[in-house]
Amino acid sequence: MNAPGGTIIEEQIENALASRYLAYSLSTITQRALPDVRDGLKPVHRRILFAMQELKLDPDSGFKKCARVVGDVIGRFHPHGDQAVYDALVRLAQSFAQRYPLVDGQGNFGNIDGDRAAAMRYTESRLTLPARLLLDGINQDTVDFRATYSGEDDEPVVLPAGYPNLLANGANGIAVGMATSIPPHNVMELLDAARHLIRHPGASISTLLGIMPGPDFPTGGEIVEDKESIEQAYATGRGGFRLRARWTREDLPRGQWQVVVTEMPYQVQKTKLIEKLAQLIESKKLPLLADVRDESAEDVRLVLEPRSRTIDPAVFMESLFMLSDLEVRIPLNLNVLDAKGVPGVLSLREALQAWLDHRRDVLLRRTAYRLRKIETRLNVLAGYLIAFLNLDEVIRIIREEDEPKQQLMARFGLNEDQAEAILNMRLRSLRKLEEMELKAEDKALRDEQTGLLALQADEAEQWRAISQDIKSTKEQFAKEKTLSQRRSGFGAVSKADANAVSEALVVREPITVVLSEKGWVRALKGHGHDAQAIKYKEGDKQAFVIQALTTDKLVLFATNGKFYTLGCDRLPGGRGQGEPIRLLIDLDDTDHPLALFTRQEGRRFIVASTSGYGFIVEEDNVIAMTKGGRQVLNVGAGGEALLCLPVTGDMVAVVGENRKMLVYPLTQINTLNRGKGVKLQAYKDGGLADLTMFNEDEGLYWTDPGGRKVSCKDWRNWLGKRAQAGRMAPRGFPRSGCFRPRRPLV
């Protein structure tokens, strides 16, 4: 449909959006976000390096203003904003961001504190040795070129890449529907791994990791990821690494000490870290940390003062690692563009092999280029030899003939290139036309030609040449220790007690835990509260009142046979009536708390169900790590847990709902971690009513409804073996059928 000023095309909105969004997403993936597996660069970085080479900004040359570089990049190669290009250039020059900086910057290029670089009109730059190695051979037809956006220039599709820059410097990027995250590595280790892969193409990931054990970050730090996880990450191309700041303990007078952080985790800004630590101190979320100071000059020196000298430094640092960016997780997502521009996730071996394949292509193209140059030179030398043997006649023709080029070709049988070379020769070069020198150069070139032709025909020889090139590259890196030496170390996770670390994050304060019969829980500050004065909701009353500390763990046993664990620091405050405990743990409405106590190591409990089965369990084996609790006592269909009592004494007395009582030694009850347990007493009808423990020397007691202790002096008459039926309870035994008053389950 024609319209004033153009043409209107009718199209479904869904189709129009889909086609345009697809084009946008593909452009983002290939032109912005994902690096090329061969040189590890995105287009903007490749264009910056190529533009700087065109400006002859070699490592041995002088600097030029960054504004000049940025102007050339956006004017000739990269049709985007100058600030975006300058930001990319700045990052290539930052030694704390790039493991191997590709730009040598002069001026303010930012710092690890997060300060920005100066404006491009104030800073200067040139290429570095690693950048020169990436560009080496680009003028020898080693890579393809394509027209720039304006069509006025050509730009390289990829750089020759003398080392595996993808893994050496890493990359980060987010596209539409995919992302990449590759940490930096040590180039010396990568080159060794590549040479090993040449000798052993099927080398396993574990073998390669024996040569290149993991990332090497420009800011150092310590990697604390286990070997199995690292191997899995490199085998699949997806994973991550835990990276911690490197720290040392510094002793002070009078037994005091402080921690000094000397290396920061990768990409963590020091000022933001200090602000975060200060906020944690103010909010009392780091009670072990008293103060943080930045004493950095050229090197990082972050001082952390503990609140007390009695604190274990390992526990102190573990608490900081848990809550701050002193420990970070660096992701690995080896999602890159292959030689055909197709995105995909590669393993470590595949990434190295892709770079090696690229180096083979570069070698073959460089060899073909050199052969063409040799062929051209041999052709010229043949003409020079003819001219040398007929020098006087050549001079006469040049001086006297109107068309000397045609005469030379006709007189001596020269081709056009040979005749042109002779005519372009300067007079002073005639003295160099010595037969021996010409023949020597001819022989050297023919020998080189023979070797290059043999190289083209022999794949094994090609890989030997690539291995030798890698060795030469490694020697160049080895000349500078800052480039060759590994900065990040490997360490094991601290063996500091997890409970001690958890407690370190909580302010140690006394509290009184209150749990009502209807399941409302709260924590009152301090101890010594009058239990009778505590108020509850209407129709509710006291079930448990326990004195504890905010660093304690509460253990709750319910009628479903499960144990639940709660941190006292996470209980609702004492204002109001608290919260339903079922919001804190996964306890069904049909189940109810039976016992509540604070955790103490080394204790044992006897648990029993209404069906008359039970066993002894150690407290360390009932601690639950999730809200769902830990199933310890299997109650069976229609049954439920009846009691959970701390093990005391050496004798057990059980009484059934039929009021029959049985006494036997505690040793007859087994110790288990989980299960139904052993039969405590036999019943024809009903089940277990209650259980108590006592010392044989002290005798059996029970509590009457008035709260008085009553002694059963002839308890031995009920002595028997476990799982027997027992005898009727003695006279005076409570009508409730229990050794102690039991609270009702609501």
C-alpha cells in the first residue's frame, strides 16, 4: 500500500515483533555478549586493539591520547558511543580487572576501590606484550578480513591469537537468553596444558587440571573449592569457584591481635566492602568484629579488629566470610562462539582444542603467504642474475631504447615482474649485483621453500611447529614475573566448628523461651521471669518455659515422632503473644509438641510410643537441619509418640493403660538412631501410659495430684524382664495412671 513519504506494509504484530526481536537477539549474542573461542575477544575489544596497531602504538613506541584511539575506533570500525568504547579500553588497561592487560595505560585508569578513570582527553595508551602476541602475524594473511560498517576500511574477523586469551583473561557477558562467565587463568599453565593436548589429543580433564589446576585471578585470593567440584565444572563447562580474600594474623602488644587482608576477591570493590562491614557492625550482625580500617597504599591492607582477643581467628574469619564479600562465588559458564559463529558451552579440553585448531589454520595461512612471497622473490632473483650476466647490455637498453621494458623482455626472455624489478632498481644498487650473493639468497629461499612445502604436507610436522611456537610464547611471558607467576592459591575450607561460627554471628544474650499449649512461641529477654505472671491468649496456658541463650539451639519432640531444631536467635520477640510455632517448623495441625529443651552435647533420651515400643537415642543424632524435622521414632499407623525423657538412673518403670506396672534394668532397652524400637511392655488391650527412670539405690517415686513425691518401697515386687505384662500397680498409685502429672494435648 503506497502512502505519502513511503510504503505501508501490513503484517501481523506478533510476526513483526518475533522477527525483529530475533534479529536483535542474534546481534546481541554475536556482536556484544559472547567472545570468540579463538581469540577470546568481543568485537569492540578486537577493534580497539586493531585500531591501536594501525596507529603504531606498539609496546616499544610512545603513548597517544586515548581520545585519539577512541576517535579512530568509532570513526572507522565501531559505530557506537565514544564512552562505551572508552570504558572497554579502560578495562583492558586495568591490572586488577585483567589478568594480562592488553593496553598499557598512562594516567588515571581507576582503582580497586571503584574510582572511575579520568576522561579520555587526559589519559594515554599503547599496546602491551600480550596484545602484540594476539596481533602477531595479522599482516601475513593469517586471518580473514571483512568490510567495516561504512565500507571504507577492512577489519579482522578474528586475531591470530598467539596464546589462549579466552581462558587467560576470561570474559563476561549477558545476551538475550544466554550469558557467559569465564574466569581468568594463568597463561603459563594454559600453554603447558595446550602442549600436552598436542601430544595427547584425548587427555582427560583430570590430567589437564594436573597441569592447569584452576583460575588465577589478577587480585590473588585463595580458591577453596574442592577438586571434585572443579573437575566437574571444567568437564561440563558450567560450575563455579569459591574465592576468599587472603589474610594473615598480626600480633599486637599485650596479647592483642588483628587480621590484615592483603588480597581482595576478584571484582570486589574495597570501599563497598568496607561500607558493608560497617553496616554489619552497626546492626550487630557481626558481634565479633569491633572495627575495620583501610590502611592501603599501593598494596591492599585492610585491618579487621576483633572484639576480644580470646576469639579464635579461624572462627572470626569464617563469620566474616559468611556475611560479606570477603568470600565470593565466581561462576564458570564457558558459553562462546565457535569458528562458525555458533554459540555453545564447551569443556576445558574443547576450548583449548578450538584454540589449537585456530593456531593450525594461522600456521597454514602464514606458510602459504610466505610461499607466495618466496616465489615472487625467486622470480625477481632470476631476473637479477640475468641482468648481472648482461649488465652492460641492460644499461644500454635502459639508456637508449624508448621502451626499455619491452626490449628487456624480448632480449633476455624476462617476464613482466622481472623486467619491472630491474627498471625499478636504483643505480647505487648495481654494486650489490654480485653473482655469489644472488645465488646464495636463491639457495636459501629454495631451501626455505622446500621446508615450507614439507610442512604443508605433514600434519605431524605442523603440530610440532605449533608446539615450538607455544614454547617461544611461553619464554616471552616468562621474562616478566608479574605475568608468569601464579597469584591465586588453593586452600581447604577452614575446619572451624560450624556451631561456633553460627554462634559467632549472634549476640549472646539470656532469654526465656515460652511455648503455650496451643503452640504459640516467643522469647522474653532475660532470665528470672515469674512463670505465673506470663500472660497468654484467652483459652490458652503455659506448656513450656525454658531459660536459654540466644546462641542456643532448641530441640522439640512432637507426637509424630519427629525432632525439630530451632535457633533461639530466630524466635519472635516477647512483645505480644508471639507466633505460632507451626510457622517456624513443618508441624501438622494434628501433631503436638511433647518435649522442648535446649541442646546439650552428650545427652541421651528415651523415646516411646503409645503402642508400647521405644528405644534410647543420642541427642547428637536427633538434630534436624531443615524445617521438616528428623523422623526418629516410627509410630506406625494410628499411633503417636508418647514421651521423650532424658536418660537418668539405671532402672526403668513402665505402666500401661491397664494400670499394670513393670520394672527392669535400663540396659535392656536398645540404643538406636531411628526406628520403631523394642517392646517395652506387653498388653492385651490398650497401650503404654507412662514411663519413668530411677536409680536402684534411691528407689522408685511418683508424684501425686497434690505435687508430693510418694515412695514405692516394695518396687522390687514388680521387677521383671522387658516386654513382660507386669502386675497391677501398687495401692496409692495415681488414678491418672502416670508417674507424674501430664499436660493435656490441645
